[in-house]
Amino acid sequence: MAQLLHGHGYGPGHSVTTRAVTVGAWAECPSCTYVGAPASIRNHGRKAHPGASAETES
């Protein structure tokens, strides 16, 4: 997997997760530094930030 990512230009200084956030495929959790797909962020929010309001989960 690392060779595949490197072959596509990813590596130190060029993060695949940063690229995913930049193009809008992933987003950042509004309460912490977690990044992932929208459904992953909702799941993460329910587990990691159970007291957060529903507004921060969208």
C-alpha cells in the first residue's frame, strides 16, 4: 500500500488524508482533530463526544 501511495505522489509532506479533506471527500470533526468520511465523523462524534449537540455532527 505504501508503494502505491508513493507512486501516486503521496508521502511525507503530501498527505492522502489532507488531500481527501481538500477535495471534500472527507471532513474534520468540529470538536477535535479527527478526519474521515461524513458517516465516520457522525459515528466518531457519538462515541468520542457524546455530550456535543446534534448541530456539530452534521
